[in-house]
Amino acid sequence: MKIDKMLAIVAVSALAVACAPGSSEAPAAQPTGPVRTGAPAEKVTLSLVSTPESGAAIKAVIAAFQAKHPNITINYTDTNYDDYNKSLNLSLTSDQAPDIALLNSVGTTVKDGLVRSLAAYEKAYGWDKTYPSTQLAQWRVAADGSTLGSGDLYAAPAGFSLVGVYYNKAKAAKLGITAPPATLADFESALAKAKAAGELPLQLGNAQGHAAFTVQLIGQSQDGAENAAKWTFGHKGASFDTAGNRSGAQKLLDWAQKGYLPKDANGVDLQGAVTKFTQGEGVFFIDGNWDAAKIGDGLKAEAGFFAFPGAKATAIGTSVAYAISAKSESPDAAAAFLDFLHSPEASAEEFKAGFMPADPAAAEPETDTVMADIVAAWTKVNTDDGLVGFNNNATATMNDKLTAATQELIGGKSDPAGFITAIQDEWAKTHG
Amino acid sequence: MADTAVLPARRVGRETAAPPRRRRRGRLTPLLYVLPALIFYAAFVIVPWVHSLWISLWEWNGIGVATWAGLANYIEVFTDSALRSSLVHAFGFIVFYSVLPIGIGLVLAALVAATPWKAMPLIRTILFLPQILPLVAVGVIWKWIYSADGPLGLDSSWLGDFALAYPAVGLVGTWVSTGLCFLLLLSGIGKIEPSLYEAAKVEGCGPIREFWHVTVPGLRKEIAVAATVTIIAALASFDVVYVMTGGGPGYTTMVPGVQIYQLVFTAGRVGAACALATVLSLLTCAVMYGLNRLTRER
């Protein structure tokens, strides 16, 4: 009888699940008809989801937008960064899907038909003329749903992040470094000088894999932004095995072995490293503008920033961008809000919150602050068309892979060739 | 451990004279008693488990269209070196989560039982404290302790060191489990016949022989319970590793729990995650079966 009962239970539960998990059909085709520009005149309520970091600015932007269009209400909610990324797809498929959602990366949102193509709105509003092409490229998705850089636009940028090199001006001056290094060789000799003077040359926290920035910056400064972006965007036939990346991996290993990096870099996370840098530990520090406020508060006038040295200015950067949910019932109103994101009011709010505005002219930092340096670097990178998306976003799992692989490289558990192969193999699982 | 509802022993023979209808009802009545528990157990344990078995046969990102994968996910679990090594790490944790705590707990319990102290309630509380802390908090605390600016005054963080990270994380498991094992074993010692100890003394046993020949055999059941609970904790470990190292440096502390989480939420590979989870649960069951055989009273 016991066996009978168990069999019965198994049979019942098997019946309950005997169909393919998930939706059985491919996502519904996207609507393609004509679209309306400008905010609609009737009463509309939209919901917007974001993360606290990006949301600080967007709340102010919403307020400015609502002041202009009193008939449109935008309800704002936020979730912390990790949880947000992990739950976004589920919330976009749910019945309570938000109208407008922050995208930190494209992921599978396009493949699964969760967000709406903005091609029609882009044309109607002329976004392709408003933004430099590299600023929109990372939100263009090809028909396969995973190759980035060309195809329909799926999100509109609100503000930009930028990864470059922070430095401690006081310590640098003591070492006789008065201007930011102009070449990789200059940068290396500055690191050597710092080491000789008993300073920590390059602050780094790699518990979450941020050494990947160093490899990417060295790599793209030699390979050129355009070539580097091909790999980041997943173009067929691209390879991580380039002269630049090989040099990047080799330099990271050399620097670890020469003691240019903290000994326990693998055990310290990014915020730990930021804290140490603001406490005067380290002459240089590779990080993004999102930590500008903390570093500026800590080091005051001693905080400086420059784009990674190279023949042309290149930087790792991405935009916080907002997409319209495929389930939204008021896409026209949502698009009107997305168009507002590059307005002078919105740009000013984004800059206040630490993001680079689409239009560098909208950034008016106080002179002689780290923000002024960052804006200068941002302008230079845009002039040279040198912005490349994060290698960490090249595939869904690339961040985990880069974390483990850079830890192994720094820890002397692998060599540059092994590192390059591991990264390329991971990439090929998605884009190969 | 929720499935220990036992059918009452049938009174065979006494009801042989009763009419068939009554006997039938008599047989079904006990079932009625376990029905509520059974419904919950089926709804929240058995059905989800079978469902995850089913999903493990598909390649599915949790949202989109699923494609049939057959046993491909299982083949991957056993051939992918990263997945396999995470299983090895989990079994290695048994040393830290079970063997060490039971060993330490045995010695402590024997010492405390032999010399009753006034401060006993305080000692018990302190030793048991790690058990009642949320494991996430435990992870955060120990991450700080092992860091270069922690109270140990370490030269550099142990969690970033390829050789030290694994034992460092494992020792947190020891710290958490020891209190539980100690209390379980201490209460067990109280139930051992005092005459056995007296007999041992008469026979001229020293404290060490007394420990091996009276205390340890007398605690067989308690040791089995402690081993069951802590081995399951070792194999299913997630919180502490996730908070402290996320599986790093490299993959030195990667365990199936973290891997399953990453497969679902980062890689979007729900099928592969379910396959790994199924393999882990089957291995856990196998270990529990072996443990039961070992500790069963002869």
C-alpha cells in the first residue's frame, strides 16, 4: 500500500507538470504601426522601475517631466542593484509589468520579447541625430536577439558612466608626476616610481573581478575602440585573442608580480578599495565615475582623474538606459518621457547625481575638482569616439568568468594565454 | 525531516471477526490523520521536487521557450570540471561542518559533564549563539574578521588567498555547528546510565578509556542526529560562501548551492541548475542512507 500511494503521488505530480516549462510559443510579434510623438493629452499613469543608484537622478527627472505634463503621472519604485537585475525579466513578464524599466544590460530581454523596439520612436524623435552613435550602439540589438551594436534601438540613455584612472595628486606630485601619463609606458614608469618610493602604485579590489577593467583598458587603448567594441557586442568572428588583450593580461600579471597591486586584492571588494584609496593608500586607482563623489569627498582637491593613456582617448562606459515594456499600454507617453531624458533639465539632474550627460556641454562642474577632470576626460573620449561597453556585459555569465579568471591570473594560478583562452571560450558559448 | 509521520500499528488478529466494511474503514482511518500533513508535504515538497526533475530535462532560461535537452544537463554536471569540483568542495565541507564539530562537541560535552560548573548556562548560551544567528550575518562578520583590517591583524585577507580561502570558509561552518553538536551530545550524556560509569571506574578505567568505552558508544544516537543535520548543512551550504567569497578566488570555494544560484539568476540556465540540484539531493540521500546503516543499532 505504501508503494501504491507513492506511485499515485508521483503520477499525480507528473501529470501536473507534464508540459514544457515556460511559455510554449515564441514571443508575440512587436507592433509596428505608426507612433505618436509628443506627450498625449489625456490622463496617463505610468510605472517606472529602477535601482537606487540610477534612480536618484531619475526621480528628479520625473518631477521635472510631470511639471511639464501634469496629466502624466509616473510612479517610481526601486530595488537594489543585484536583486533588480535578477528579478527584472520576471517582473517584465508578470501582469504588473512596469511601463518603463531601467536596463543595465540587454541580456535576454530582447530575445524573450520583453521590451519594445524603439525604432519607430527613434526615427520620429530623431534620436539618431541627438546622440553620438557610440552612445546608442550598446542598446541596438540585431534580429538574433543577442548581437549588439546594430539593429533596432531598445533603450534610451539617461546618463553615462565612464571608467578611467583616478590618481592622488599630492602623492603624484611628490613622485615628480605633474601631468597625467600620456602613454602606457609613461603610466608604467609612474607605477615603478611609486613602488620605488614605497607607495602602493595601483589600488585594486578584485573580489568582484574589477581587475577586468585594467585588462580591457590596456587592450582597447592598443586595439582601438572600434575593434574592441566588436567583441564586447558579440559580433560573429570577433576574438578576445588580440595583441592588446594579450598585453593587458600580461601587464596585469607583471604588475601583480612586481608588487604594484595590493597583496590581498582578490579578497577586497570594490568599495573596500575605494575606501583605502580615499585614505591615501595607492597613487592610482582604476574605477568609474560612480565613485567620484566618495573619492572627491575623501581626497578633496588631491583627487584627480584622466582617461586611460593611449594614442586616442578610450574609456569603458555604459549608459543607464530606460526601455519600454512590451506590455505597456501607453507606449507613446512612455516614449515622450524617454525623449525628455536628453533635455537640458534632465541632463543637469543626471550630472548632479554623478552621471555624464549625453551632451558634455550640459556638465558644468566646479573648477579644480575631480568632477572637472572627469568631464574633461568624458569630452576627450567622445571627441575620439572612444567609448566601449563593459566586457563584463559581453554575455550573461561573462562577469562571473572575468571575476574568477582575473583572480586566477593575479593569484598566479593561470598565465595570460590561459586567461585569454578561458575568456574567449566563455564568449563563444553565446556568440560562437 | 518532516516526513516522519508513522502509521499506527495495525491491530492484526483482533478485528478478524468484524464485518468487511468496518475493517475497510478501520484501515483508512489512520490515513485520514496523516492526510493534512501529507497534502502539505505533497504540495510543497514532492510536487516541486518532481517539477524540478522535469525542468532538469530542458534547456530553459526561466522566461522564454524551453527546448528539450534530455540528459544533456546531467552529462554536463559530471563532465564540466567547474560543476564537478563544486560537488567535491561540498563533500570536503563535511570535515568542517560535521567531523570537527562532533569531535570538539564530544570532548567539550565529556569535560563539562564530568565537572559541573556554575557558569554552565552561560557557556551553553555562548556556544549555541552561532546557531541562532542568520548565516548571512555570520558570513559578513567573518568576512571582516578574515580581512586585513579585521581584529586578527592579518597581513592580507585570507579570503583572497588561493590556499587559505577554503579552510577559512570551512572553519566558519565549524564555528556554527559546534554549539549545536555540543548541546545535543551533552543532553545525551545525561541519559547514559550512571552505573556504567561506576562500573568503568571499578574496572580501573581512566578518563580517556571511559570516554571511548562508555561515553562515545552511549551517544551513538545523538551522534547520528548531529551528523545528519550537519552533513545536510555542509552539502547544502550557500549563505556563508555566497556572502564571504562568492565562490572565489578563482573557483576555490565554489559549492553547488552558489553554482545553482548563478546558473538560474545569472546564466539563465534553469534546466542545468535543476540537474545539479537533483544530483546534489540524490547524493545527499545516498549519504544519509549510508549514515543510517552505519549508526543503526544492531
